[in-house]
Amino acid sequence: EPKVENGVDIGYAVYRQAYQDIPAAKAALFLEASSRTEYTGVQADVLVAGREKALVLEIGDAISWKITVPAAGRYQLEIDYCALPGRGLDCAAALTIDGVPPFSEAGELTLSRVWKDAGEPERDAADNDIRPRQEEVTAWQTRRVRDTAGYTDEEFWFYLPAGEHVVTLTMVNESMAVSSMRFQPAETIPTYREYAAGIEDGKIEAVAERLEICQAEEPLYKSHSMIYATSDYSSPATVPSDPTKIRLNTLGQSNWQYSGQWVVWNLHVEKAGYYRLAFKYRQDFVRGKASARRLTVNDKVPFQEAACLSFAYNTDFENLVLGDGKGTEYLFWLEEGDNRIGMEVVIGSVSEVLIAASDIVTRLNDQYRQIIMITGTQPDQLRDYYLDRELPGLLPAFISCAEKLRSCVVMMDENGNVGSEGAIFDKLAAQLESFVKNPETIQKRLDSFKNNVSTLASTVLSFKEQALELDYLMAAGVRASLPSPRAGLFSLIAYRCKAFLGSFFEDYNAVGYGDEEGKEQTPVSVWANGEATGRDQLAIISRLIVNDFTSKTGIPVQLR
């Protein structure tokens, strides 16, 4: 049995590596609300969102279970929970086993809420779309805890030795209700080859010509209120579009880029069968880097390949038919009627690079601190500090980090993720190699070294950003033709001519809102500081004015 000191000082990467040879558990361990052994401040046996005997935990509340593990093994933790109304932040809870967190990330396990649009977009007095208010949904969710900090996509593994243990869940942020928890074996997900072996040809041909489209800006549910409909003016092919008016016609952009953020749509099909799934998307937010998503169909990942789908960098909208990139297009079974299609932000192929780069930053920062303990922050340029002698571990650390940086570049190149940020890996590796060859120059280039490490740390953070913009998603039969993602030349020329002519008549500085009655009256003009307030902020202020002023007085207000 491996030996590792569990606790807040042990990261999950170290913990996982220590126990990676332990076999996965074969049976689940159930922790029901009714089987709790101890609790502090918890409200017990509460009816929450239609479910009885739930446990309500607020910040600081804790609940414990005693469990008996029949044989040592690795488990994943699954929680049935319902986020309760609060400040709108993600719920966070700390998990300890026998009074100790197994690894540092277990000290704050993040569980998302459920949000939706509170109705359809409305129009203001200038006929521009107004983004609907975001409304929280009190609903039960079943989720396996994973790293939402953005270093790995897999669910957390927890090692449990044989024997009796005390598992404690302590609320860290917000409040939530819990009905049960389970330490589960890993889910068995087939490969696409295994999944496709059960596909019947008749169920492919039955829907071969069908095409169903769902607008991305009309999600059923989402994990965060910041994921809202956005607007694109670039082409008449964006649905819907208008050359002069604001139309909320896409979803995502930089509002949907962090690990763990998810969106669910209702994709309606008239006939059950095997369909291709396609997305009209654009990813021009991070140059040269692909964004990754996990796909679920009716709340399940259908096969392993769907757990990490890549959306390549592209400056214009493209249709992506999900497939292996080698000519095979995936087929998905969709039931007649509504089907829940979900997409969640994942780190994808850069996960190993992130873990390695984070470790390099930590090691190089440690070496930098040791160096300045000898040289100070402003070393004498004419003095040789003999750093290679004073710090015996310095050059070996530089060699090791340089090798890891080079391997990171290779991994990024293999996965097609060498964007503009990749240059810092080569630059810092070259600097470390030059330090090894000429250690007497280290103190002369200390500022440059510090800046390069800081840039690498910033790059690690930027790699976690997986921005993506969607126009619509499609379920298409194998012979169905997909609509072109781009407008034709003549329609594009006509669209831009209308936009140009409209610019002479459209008041782009005005942000107004009102119902039909308000449109018939002359609005009161209110001027705002344009440098400090953007159009989106003005729209929010306008909605507040309508809800709290216009609705009571009947007087319309137009912000400028």
C-alpha cells in the first residue's frame, strides 16, 4: 500500500499518482441522509423541491457518516444535491475522511447551480433585442465531483482503505440540500466502436433525410447566469440577423469559457433514430488554440470520444459535424420529441501541459527565491556569486524544467494547441539551458528570468480559457444537407450595404426600453457617461428603470 501524507498540502496530482496502481472499487458505498451519524447545525428531514427528508446545510454546517469499506479501492464521489437560493455563487463543500482532507482540492468541492432565461427576449423602443433576466431554478442534480480549477477533466478519485471510516461534508460557501452521497466505481463508457456495433441500419435510414435545428441562444438550462445570449452583426447567415438592429443570435463567446460551465438545450426531433450532431460555431478568441467540450445526450456521455470534443480555431463561423476527424461521423440515438443536448467546458488535451507547466512555475519560483536570498533583488553585476556552488540543486532543477518545457511544446504540437502563447515555453527553456552553460550570468539576467516565469504563469491561466461561440446546433440524418455557415457573396454585399445606409438613420447612442404603450409616448432622455458605461451596462440600467420606474409611472425613459 502506498504511503502519502494526506492533507491540505497535498495536491490532487500527487495524490492520484500515489494511488494510481490501487484497483478501482467494484461496489458502491451509500451515504443516505437518514443514515447520518453526526451533524452540526444541519436542518434534517426537510422537504426541498419535492424531495422529502433532505439535509439542509448552510455555511459552517457539517454532517458525518460512518462507513465500512470491505476492501481497499479507489472510488468516485457522487452527490445528490439541490442548490438553495443565496448570493448566486456556486456551492462549495469540504470533504474529510477520518478528519483529514485527502488532498487540497477536497477542501473546496464546487457544485454548480441551475439557471435559465426568464422568458423570451423583448424589444425596446428602437426595436433592439433586450436580454432576458436570468432566473435561478431550484432543482435537484446528481453530479460526480471533479476539478473545476481547470487542471484535469476526470472525476476525482478517492482512496479508501479497508475498514471503518468517518466521512464528513462541511459547507464552505452558500447553502444546499443533500439527499444522499455515494462512493462509486468509475462509470463504464463504451468507445464509439463499441457503441456503433449496436446501431441498426434501419434506424439510420428512417431519418436519413431529416434535419432539425435548435438555436443556441435559447438554452433550456445553464450552470451560470453569465452564460447568456450574445449578438453578432458580421453576416446575414447568423440566425436571426439584422443589419442595423441588435439581435441576440449566438451564445457563449468569452462568457462560456471556464471549466465546469455547462449548457443544456432541448433539441426536438419528429422521429426517433440515429442522427449526426453538428454545430455552427466560431472560436476566434484564443489564436491557434482549440476549445474543448464534453457532450451529453439525455444526461449521459454516449461514448468515450464525446467526453472531449475539439472545436478548432477559426475566425469565421464553420459547421462542425462531430466525428473522429478521419472521415467517420458519429451517430447519436435521439428519441422522438425533446432530447436534452448538453455541453460542458473541459480542458481537453492541454490538461497534461497545464499540470506540468504549473509544477514548473512552482519549482522555478522556489529557485528564484533561493537565488535572491544570496544575491538580493538587485545583485552586483560585477560580482560572481558562484550560485552553482552555493545552490547545488539549482542547475539540476533548471535542466529538469527545461526538459519539461520542451516536452510541453511537443504535446501541444501533437494536439494542435500551439498558439501564440506557446512561444514562452521555448523562450524560457532556452534561457534555462543558457543558465546551465553559463551559470555566472544568472544574476545578470535575473529580471528577465523573473519576467519569463511570470509570463509562463499567466499563460497557464490563459490555457484554462476555452471560449466558444455557437449560432445553432443541428440533428441531421446521414443524407441531410446542412445549411451553409456563411452567406453568399451577393447576400453579404446587400447586407453590408443596408448596414451602411442604416448607419445614417440609426441612433446607436440610444438605449430605450418600453412596452407598446410606452412607445406611443415621448420618452424622457437620460444621458450617461459613455466612457464608463458600455451598451450592455446601459441595457441593464434601462431594464431596472422599466421595472422600478416606468412600470409604476407609465413614463418611458431612453438612455443615451
